[in-house]
Amino acid sequence: MEKGGLSVTQAAAVARVIVAGERDACKSHGIYRIEGVLRTLKAGKVQGAAEPYVVPGAKPTIVRVNAAHGFSNPAFELGAPLLAERAKQIGIATLVINDCTHFAALWPEIEALTELGLAAMALCPNYSTVAPAGGTHPLLGTNPFAFGWPRPGRTPYVFDFATSMVARGEIELHRRAGKPLLLGWAIDGGGAPTTDPEAALAGALLPFGGHKGSAISTMIELLGGILIGDLTSNESLDHLGTTTLSPSHGELIIAFSPDAFSSGRDGDPFARAEALFEAIAGQGARLPSQRRFDARAKAESEGIALSSAEVELLNRLLDKGLDAVA
Amino acid sequence: MEKGGLSVTQAAAVARVIVAGERDACKSHGIYRIEGVLRTLKAGKVQGAAEPYVVPGAKPTIVRVNAAHGFSNPAFELGAPLLAERAKQIGIATLVINDCTHFAALWPEIEALTELGLAAMALCPNYSTVAPAGGTHPLLGTNPFAFGWPRPGRTPYVFDFATSMVARGEIELHRRAGKPLLLGWAIDGGGAPTTDPEAALAGALLPFGGHKGSAISTMIELLGGILIGDLTSNESLDHLGTTTLSPSHGELIIAFSPDAFSSGRDGDPFARAEALFEAIAGQGARLPSQRRFDARAKAESEGIALSSAEVELLNRLLDKGLDAVA
């Protein structure tokens, strides 16, 4: 990524989340993303040498970091320690990231905060690919919603999911494989339910959970876009003009101090949460992210295996930098 | 309710949400609830003369109100102005209600905050009636999740829904009508999907949206129970020993100041939100709560109509107080 023109600040923070993705067998957020990062840079839609900065003058519960039109990742790394310190001091605090290019999963950020003993929620828009429930056209993004709770000495309770039924990439995979979609994933350009990937790509994805998921996705547009004075999914798509590059928008992260909130009440919140997790896992239900954590344990003992095609990709990018991407 | 032994403080706050329910044609939170209120009082599971109080010493972002084992509603009314003032001062603030009996919808609370120009999120556990996705037994509650955004001069953007596919009352209505359930609403006592209401009542409800809804419901146990040092749905059921009375637990309400969060950024957040709402409604999708607001407009011009059976119920309760309930 440095070869392509990213500063060390940008490249290192982006590399950390890409390595975390590979480590956890999240291929969709792994090294495959490097090309997209370079493509967005080449298109002039991200500032490769941006230096994120803390915006002065925000209210005491708000740590506001401006990504200076660089990637969200170095902005998060700058703001996270300030957010954690603030939440521990005053109970709840927020990290607002503005003017960033965003392509990463939210769980690396959630986990960085749970490691500091905080519960955390993160959300952001994307670009318009999802119709609101009952609607006919793309308006909402796949708007991820993530939450975590610390488990001292263990991997945390973490979920991080798209508020669409499936990711747009899933539709594309079905198209390439010539496989029909499940009903309920998407609608065609006329707003009618479809199982045809081509028709779905010309139409819209659907939110998970019907009108409830649609309402949550709308909440994410409001909190992760409008509240923080940054772009909605619709505005982000207008701004970018394509869904082939990483979108520009903001992000909202909320950190809660369990120590502060449970102060003066009976019971240790971390021990009580363990009882809840045991009751879930004890009846055969999986805790979210368990597959990721299993892959992580394997990678930590055996290393991360790349295919020869992946190694070739890395070598080509290392050799040619921006010239390697369209 | 005073006849039954509730103090004016308790009765008035409870009456306000019950009237709001009737006004909005939310019969499930209307006068039908009065019997349940009195039944819970008669069983000694709520303190009818409780005086909620602000707990001193909380961190600056936390307004903590102890309901003193009364209903949540007067505790909310005590804490809401303090929460709103705090959120406007510092950006984000929370209202923690502890030691309350809870039976009300969350939208009256959300709307009280949107009327003050704040965005708000509210959540609380319930008692265990819902199996986690992939599980076999009731553990989670129907755990409501509510959010609102102010629309100056108009009814707000508000959603308030159970994180189960349907409410337990819906299963009971199907049982009485001899109608099968939809597949996906519930499982039987052995954890297998069922459409039989009797089997479902002996089994568990299912969360909305599969593992995503299940994760959100678990988040609500963590934030609305364990974080704030109050009961989870499982503990609440243990404490009460039945699902026929109103449950005891806490509640978490988070208020966001759009003015504070958008400060220094381009665009007016309220005007920008209107553009989003227009884009949703403009493609034929309904904004949440619209049916409620339509009913409200009707009630405000025509009054609230009660059936003769409902009037008889009210007269019987007025005449006999606690003796009228089992």
C-alpha cells in the first residue's frame, strides 16, 4: 500500500484490519480488499497521505476525529484511547469519525474497546443498495450494526452484521455461479420479489427482519450519518457515483463503562454476563463471532495460509503499485 | 387505580401511558392493562405508594432514578427532564431506571424526549419467553427496542418493537381462536419448530431476524439489565415466578443532542432527516408508528371510543378496586 502511495499512517492502520480479517478467516475483509483500497486511491476518492486530527471544541461526551478524507482506520486508532479514557471517567462517551473513507468491518474497533473493559456499539451508513421495507428502490445502505461486551481473559461477546438480509457481494457470487437467490433477499427494478441475481443487482437488496430491520437501518442513517453531520448512504452514493469504490461517510461509536453504570448495585457485571453467556451456549445456541474466534485460535498457532493466487496478487501489487489496479 | 391502592404519583403516571395507548389504538397497552396493574399490586409484587428518587453520586452522563419498586412510569417522569437537560449540555446522556415494575410501551418515553428536540434510544429486558437463535429453551425476554428522532412541528420518527417474532399474547390469541401459528414464530418444549399454539406456549418464542435479532436481544439483556446492575429476563422470571404479572427489572434510555453532535458540520440535521423520511415515504414504504399517529389524529378530533364491555370493566374496577381482580 505504501508502494501505491499511502502514507505509513494510512497503510499501517489499514493493514492491521486486513491482517485481522485474514487471521479470523473473514476473507471478505482480508487481503482481497487491498486492491479496492488502491483502486479508491487511484480514483482520487481517498487522500492517501491524510493525517486524522482531533477536532477541538466538541462537547465533553464527544471525541470528534476528522479523518481528513483518509481511511477510517487511522482515525479510529487516534480516537479510541481518548474515547476509552473519557468513557471510564464519565460513564458513556462517543467517538465521532467524520470525513472518512470506510471499507472495514466494525468488529476490530469493538474488540479494541472491549479489551479496555468497555461495552461498545458502532454503526455507520454505506451507500444506497437496500430498499426500505415496503419500498421499491435502493435508499439505505447495508448499514452495519456492531456491539461488544468484554469477557476478561476470553474473547469478547461481539456481533457485527449488515442490516440487509445478505451483502451485495453474496448476490454477485450467486450471479457468477448461476444460482438463484433465496426469496426475501432482494427485489427487482420494479420492486417485485426476485430470485434472479441479475434482476436483484438492477433492483435492491432487502433489509433483514422485515420492517424491524428496516427501522434499525434507518436509525443507522440518522445516528451514523445525520446526527454526526456526515453523509447518508444516499448522499454517499451521489458523492461517489459508483458502488465499486469504498464509500465516504462517517461513523459513530458509543462506549459504556460497566463499572460506572453498575456502581452501587449488587453483583459484578462481568460475572453476571458470564452466567448469561453460559445459559445461551448451554442450550446449544452459538455466541456470535465464535467461528471467527475458532479461526483466530488456529491462525495464532499455525499462521495464516494464503493460496498461491493470493501470493501472486500480493507480489503483483508490490511490484506495480497503482499500475496493478484498474 | 387509586381505589386499588396506588398513590397519586403512581396512578397518574400509569394512567397517562394507558390513555396514550388508547388514544393511539394500541389496545395491548390500553385500559386492558389496568387489571394487570392491580393484579401485580394485589400479589405484592409492586409497591403502590413508591416514591421514585434520583440516586446521588452517579457519573455525570448518568441520571440514575430508583423506582423504589414502584412502576417505571413515575421514575421516567422524574428522570426525563434531568436527562434532557444533561444531554443538551454535554451531548449524550443516559437515564437508568432501577428497581421498577415494567409493563408499558417504550414509545411514550421516546416521544417525550423527541418533543424536547433529542434523539433517543430505549431498551429493557422482560422475562424469559424467547429462545436464543439455535437454542431450545426460553432465556431472553421479548426485549423491546425503541428509537426516536424529532421532527419539529410533526409527529416524530419512532419505532418500538419486540425483538421476538411476535408477542406472547399473539400466541395466546391464536390458541383461543384455534388457529395455527406461522412457522418461525415459536418452538415446542423439545426445541423443534411448531405451528401449534399449545406446544409453543410450553416451548419458547423465537427472536425476529434469526441470529441477528437474537444478538440484539442479548445486547438488550446486557445493556438494559447487567450494565445497569438490574435483573436479566431470566432473573426477573426467577424473582417473579410467573409470567402473569408485570415483570421487575430496569431500563436504559440514551438521549442524543443532534445540535451538539452536528455542531460545526454542514447542514441542518432536522432538515436533512426530513429528506431521508421523504425518500422512504416517497417510494411507498411506511414510516414506523404511522398507524398509531393516524389513530391519534382521529382520537384527538373524535375522542376515544370504548366498548360497553370496556366501560363495564372500568366501572367494576372503580366499584371494587383490588377485589375485582383475581
